[in-house]
Amino acid sequence: MLRKVMTLALIGSSLTIAACNTVRGAAKDVNSAANTVDNAI
């Protein structure tokens, strides 16, 4: 039972960390695009 709980906790934390990195990357891309548009004007 403990092994299943630990496995689920590890999988859940891995998915959370991966999602955080994806959101940060998307935010950087959007920020970069906004800066490019601002500099072009």
C-alpha cells in the first residue's frame, strides 16, 4: 500500500514540475513576442 502511495506521489510531483516549466516557457515566449512588437513600433 505504501509503495502505491509513494509511486502516485512521485508521478504527481513530476507532472506538476513539468507543467510549471511548460507554463514558464510559454510565458517567456509571449513576453518575447510582446517585446518584439513594442520595439517595432
